[in-house]
Amino acid sequence: MKKFLAAITNPVTGDFGNFNKVAANPLAPFFVKVWRAVIIFGAILMLVYLLWGSIEWLTSEGDKEKLTSARNKILHAIVGMSLLAASVAIVFFIDNLGIFGFKILQLEWPTP
């Protein structure tokens, strides 16, 4: 029965479902997809927060509290953008060194 089940393959995924033939870290593709999604989601949120602070700055009408709030929003958006850029730079550096044995930025499916 085990031989019969081992012979069943999905033509779309191939051997990806068989973790015996996958690279040493089978969760690597999952973490890569999660990291990329977090970077994209964070960039979108950063842009929205930057626009929100900019609009608040334009509509502050000289009110000190609104101006300070808008300035803080813009500053926090720029800090968030810096953290996202630093994250990408660190991952790019680690990826080029090949420390963990898989390419984060150029994900390739392992073949048997």
C-alpha cells in the first residue's frame, strides 16, 4: 500500500509534497513567501501613512497640535521605510553569502 501511495504524484506540484526529496529546510519557501508578503504589505501601509500625514499637514491651518501630529506621522513613515529597506538589504546580503543554503530572493524549487 505504501508503494502505491508513494507512486501518486500531483502533476502541478511534482515532488514538492514529498519532503524526503526537498532541500534540507522544507519551510524555506513558506518563509520566503511570508517575508515577501510582509514587505509588500509594509510598503503599502507606509505609503498610506505618509499620505495621511501629508494631508494632515496641508489641512493643519497653522494649528500646532495638528502640525506636530502630521510631522510625527511623516517621520514614522520615513522610519518605517528605512526599516523595510534595511530588511531587504540584510536579506540581500545574507542571500549573496549563501549562509543558509537557499536563495531567498531567487527561490527555485528543488528537483530530485
